[in-house]
Amino acid sequence: MNCSDDRRPTSHFLFSSELSFHSLIALYVIFSNQIGKTFSSSLSTKSPIKSTNNTKLNHSKVRASVPYVLSPKINHNSSAMWMEGPGYEKKAIYSISNGKLPPVNYDEHILRPHSLTHYETPAHTIIDGKRLDYFYQDLNNFFGETLVIKLQENKYEPKGNKIFHWVISKAELEAKISKVKKTPRKILISTDHYPQNSDGYHDPNYVLTLSQEAADFLISIDKFHLYGTSWKSSDFNPGKPERPIHNTLFKKAGILENLDLKDVQEGIYFMTAFPLPLGEASESPVVPVLFTKEELAHFI
């Protein structure tokens, strides 16, 4: 058994490398002096994950002034997470090597967003749900102050067939969020340690989802509008059509999935996460980037 037994439809997007993408550079940002604290402890041995990180967060000393890029490299023929074919394929449209005109290299790219880091909208699980063009009406949906929560210990419970499932409780979220003076509108959640697949994504067999009570708690937060997870989905409901956690979150928020949060320290950051503006799509590939306060000061 693999988590991919939990099937769902996915959109395939084709675009060309000569398209002009005008984007996003001119963000002059000043945000709170409060940098969130990090909390860590050793993992237990319920699943084969071990923790060696017990250091506290100090953004200025942990690493050089380079932002966190939350999307792994997109590899050609990368693994399918939903049995829909590789996450990325390409084929040549024109090639310099064949000696024909035009004398350029120009490829067609096929992206299957749900096997990549992606932003998804209510249309993904809800008939007549809002689509990406709706969210692009307010660009604040895609950038701003962001809380990263990293859950410690090891609550990946064995479910058989090499599947482990951590259901995040409301109490776990409350304990983290209560230590932040002002809760950002964007919240990304992962665990302190998790296995990765060959493409650098959170191993699909180590399932991480919110409990219903935790999802209800998140949407009760004032102005909350973005949820992110390192796992490939926000629901784990194999063999059933219901997507209750998606549908709860979609009442107030967009969703980021397949985030690369493995090396990110818990705390408050500034994030940009603009998906490809694919009009009326229900989902789109995205490369989110996190900056610390010190990094913003360094780059601006």
C-alpha cells in the first residue's frame, strides 16, 4: 500500500519556456520586531525517525543571509504522487542542434502540480469553488508575515503497510500559537524531522494532517488566510471521496502543499508565494521563499 491509493483528479498544465513571466520583485517590507521562538525536543521511537537538533532559533547565527526556498528542484520525470504520471516532463519544440530554423532551443513543459510544490484553491475539492483568478484579485494572499510551526517529539503512529500518520491536535497548535504575540495570517506546519523521497519531498508514507478540531481552530484565527504543509495533501481519507480538512480550510484560506520545510527553523518570517497566474486553474505550481527580518534588512 502507498498513500497514493488516496486518488484524486489533478490538472495538467502545459506552458512554454519562452513565455514572459513578469513578476514580483519590488516588495519593500517592514514587519514586526518580534521573531518567533523555536521549540525543539528529541523524537521518540514510534517510527524510524531520530532527532539530533536541540538548538534554539537565532536567525542571524544559524545560517548565512540566504532565504529559504520551499520548493525542491523540479526534476525531469520526478515521482508521481497521485498516479497521474511524472510531476514534470518536457519535449523539444525547436532545437539548435538539428540545424533548422528558428535557431533556438525551445521546450514544451508539462507540470502536474499536485506532485510538486503547489498552491490550491477551493475549486480543487468544492463544486463551483473559487479559483486562482479570484485569489489574484488581492495580492496580499501571496506575500506577508508568516508563522512556521515545527512539531517536536514523534507522533507518527504506525497504520500498517509502512504507513505512519500524525494527526495534529488542536492542543498542539494552541500551545505553539499562544507563544506568539500576534498570530500572522499565514501559517505553515511541519514536523521537526521527516523522511524525504528521492525528489526531496516529504515522504508520502509519513502522513501529516490536521484533526478536524485543529482545522476549525485555524479558521477561527482573525484574518487567517493561508495554510501550508510539508506533506502532499491536507487530508488522508483513503478510498473515500470526502475531503473534510480541505473544505474546512477553504472557508477562509488558500492551501500550500509539498513544502520543503525540513531545514527551516520554527519562527516568524516574511514569505513570497506567488503561484503561476494560470487564470481559472484550481491549483498552480509555486516556489515560496521565506526571509528572516535580518535577511530583509540585508537585501533591501
